[in-house]
Amino acid sequence: MTERDAIDYPLAPIAAIEPPAEWEELRQQCPVAHVRLPSGDQAALLTRYDDVRQLIADPRFARNSSEKDAARISMLDQQESPIPRLGEGHQRWRRMLTKWFTAKRMAELRPRIEAMAEQLVDEMVAQGQPADLRASFGFPLPVWVICDLLGVPNEDRDRFSHWSDTFLSVSRYTQDEVDTAQAEFTTYMAGHVAAKRVAPGEDLLGDLITRADAAGEYLSDDALVATGKGLLIAGHETTTNMIGKMMAMLLADRTHWEQLLADPTLVRTAVEETLRYDANAGFGLTRYVDEDVELPGGTLPAGTTAICSLGSANRDESVFPDAADLDLSRSPNLHISFGVGPHSCVGQSLARTELQVVLEVLLRRLPTLALGVPVGELPPVKGLLVGGLQKVPVVW
């Protein structure tokens, strides 16, 4: 495929839970495709599982790059994080966070998440039906969890949502709107970090302020601010969207919901399968390649910006038998929705815990739950790097 044949990317909007038709065609015929980004810059789109997995697991290549020839996603200035992204510095930073996302800590946190989920169901039912599951349940639950983890006020959640959206904007906001919002976000988090230095508390940021890494070094204020911002964005935006998408998948064909009602032990494999099945996964992961890379599907020359489509990779028929089917008992399930390797999602255990709790509570409390509109009428999120649904109307 030549540059003249470049595909406009992101691909055209899709239905709520259906994959773009181009995925299968690209996997079969052009697994390393030239694409044109909203900025007008060229990139390579990877759609096969083996190619995507190899590249995102490679510790040599960063998600973002300040290299002058790296492709820009949009005409907006890309937001940079002072957190070290490569090498031992990045790994030390990850190890400092790891204690907050262990299986033991998730087990300790789970009852509190369950209690919050129960409270949200009570409030949603009291307000009557139809209800927007995203606004009433999918948004407030992960925001409360991440606010509690960071020691920031849950009452500021609407501000966090706006700041997150501007950070993830491709076309929804202007540069001035992004710059203003991110300056506000940075100022807010810097004030929070300063207050934590005076009174650290027992939350994650307080711990990072008072605890040195294995080399005896402490995180700088800039790194602490970036950590707080990054966790607030990743800790609620992606999980909020996934809750809505997961429920849309399970309720679009209600036999899936009935299967879970009949056998709640399937909750864990059902969560993994909806993560794999997610066809509205957003922009994908970017990797800047500063040296030639040989992939099973082709060569990436040095200087290439690659877009790794996790959603397409998770639908690869060569890895997942009957990949187009939602199989709630699928095991093993080697999806890569959280990435792999040194850049994988540090909070994936928390996301899994929240998604499992959502299913367990809704199955128990609202067994008659159903979509309030046909699945094809669910409006997708537009203009952001993440995929999701603007609303998920439900009845019960």
C-alpha cells in the first residue's frame, strides 16, 4: 500500500458493539497499513494480534515521543508527562505503584466498592426508569474509587471528567480549550500535592511522597502531579466507558445476561470476554519506532509511528476461535486490552475488580435489567482517544 492509498484514521464511526468492517480485511490483506491521522501526518496501522503484541511488549519503544519526525495524532499539541517512560527510571516508578494494585489490596478494597455499587443502584432505582446506566452507575463508581485512592474530593468529579476529556481530545475541543483545562488540572493537582506534603495521609499520593524508591530517590513534584493526573484520567475514563460497553454487549442479546443469571460463576470469564470483544476500544496505542523492526506482518522502518489496534488484535481469528462470537466461558483468553510488557496498564487489577463488582451487583439487584433502546441507537463517544458510549439507557 502506497502513501496515496493511505486510509483516513480513525476509521469511520461504528455501531455500539460492532467492529469496523475494515478490521478483518486489513488483518487478512494488509496487516501493516498506511493511515492518515487527523493531523494529516502518516502512520502505520497494525491490526493482527502477533504484530500488535510484539510491538507493544517491546521495551525499546515509548508510547509518546518528542522526536521531530513522530506523527502527530491531531493538530492539537500533544500532552507530555514528566513521568519516565523508558528504562529503569520508568520501571522504578511502576514498582512504587505496584503495592497499591496487588491482589491483597484489591481484596481489601472490594467490600467498599461493593457498598458503593449497592448505594448507586439504590439511588438509580429511586430516581425511576428509564435510567442512564452510564451517568447513574458507570461514571460515579470508578470516579469514587480513584478519588478515594488519591485522596481527592469526589465532589470534584465533574471537573475531573472535563479535564480528562480535554486531555484525550482529538477533535472535540480547540487548542485554547485544551490548554486552559490542562493548566487548571495541573494547578489543581499541584495544590493537592503541596497539601499532601504537609499532611501526607494514607492514600497513594501520600505514600509516594514519603516513600523512596529502591534507589533511595523520591519522586519530584512534577512526577507526583503527573502521576495524580494520569491515574485520575486512566482510573475513571476508561473504566467508566468499559462499564457502559460491557453492559451493552451483555444486554444486546439478552441470552448472555440470562446465562450469567443462571451461572454467576461466569462473571470473571465474562469480564475478560467483554474486554476482548470490545469493538469500540478507541484510537489504539501509539509507538514511535526509532530503529527498523521486523514483525510477522511486515517491516516497520525507523522513524515510523505505529498505531496498534488492540480491538482488531483481540478479534484475530488466528488466535481466538470464533472470534466474532461473545463466549462468556472463553478460557484461556489471551486478550491484550490492558497491553503487555513494561507499558501495560498498571491499574488493570483495579479495573477488573470494578467490572466484576458491577456485574455481581447488577445481576443480584436488577435481574430484569434490559436496554431501554435498540443497541444500534446507543450513541458512541466521538472526538476522543478513548471509545465508549455517551449514554446507556436501561429499564428493569
